[in-house]
Amino acid sequence: MSDRTARSDVKANPRSDLPDCGVCAGDVPPLIGQILTGTGLTLAQAAELLASGDALHGLTSVQRRIVEEYVERS
């Protein structure tokens, strides 16, 4: 059997039985450096908005948790 031949004893998607973690291998990472991907905000800017009670529209649930943890640690 070559390396490219499919094996019947290996699942096609071995992690499909795990709960959704919010980040998939094909997705853009939620944070690159200090930038919240796709938001135009830095982590510090989002933390300031959250601390002042402003709505954080456009954040994924993972990004929101990152910002909340950042605020707690600051």
C-alpha cells in the first residue's frame, strides 16, 4: 500500500466527534500579534471599548473571550 492509498482503518475526519472549539484549522486565527483579525481593532482598543461598556460588534466568541481575559489581567 502506498502512502497515498486510503486506509479503511483510519477515519476520514478523526476529530469530528469533538465539540466545536470555535477555531478550525482552515479558519483565520482570531488574533495575529495584537490585532483582532477582521475587526480593525488592536487587543488594547477592544479592551478599552469593553471596559467603557461599548458594544464589541464583529468579534467572534473566541475573540471576545480573549478580550475579556486581557481586561481581567490588566
